[in-house]
Amino acid sequence: MNQDTLKNNLQGLERKLQILVGEHRNLKEQVTLLKQENQELKSGLRSRDEQLLNFKNQIKISKIVDNLNPEDGSSSELKKKVEEYIREVDRCIAYLSR
């Protein structure tokens, strides 16, 4: 092989190497962005799971309150108090979800 052929081959290899390094850099950036997005999605999912659990608890409390037998009027006070607590929990959830 003559020197011109070797020089051309070396230049071609350098260009290909530069392209590969650039692609590698881009892929690393993309992986970083996808990892961040994945963490955000996991965090959002945990938040939704907590909200779902809170809603389930609210439903259970509402069912308990609805099933109370009004004997001396104290159950209506209890029902009002529980409903007040539920509204407060709803406000807290709304505040936390902002």
C-alpha cells in the first residue's frame, strides 16, 4: 500500500470515529433525560397511589358514617365532624397536588 492510500484510510477512520463519539454523546444525553423522566413518572405514580389510598379511606369513613344509627342525636354531630374532617383532608390533598 502506498502512503496516500494509508492516509485516506486513516482520515476515513478518524471521521467515522468522530461520528461515533458524537452519537455516543447524544445517546448519553438521551439516557440522562429518560432517567429523569422515569423518576418524575415514578414520583407521580407514587403520588397518585397515595391519593387513591386517601380516597379509599374517605369512602370507608363515609360508609361508616352513613351506617350510624341516630339514637340520641350524637350520631348527627359525629357525622358532621367526620364530614368536616373529610373536607379538611380534601383541602390538604388539593394543596399537596399543586
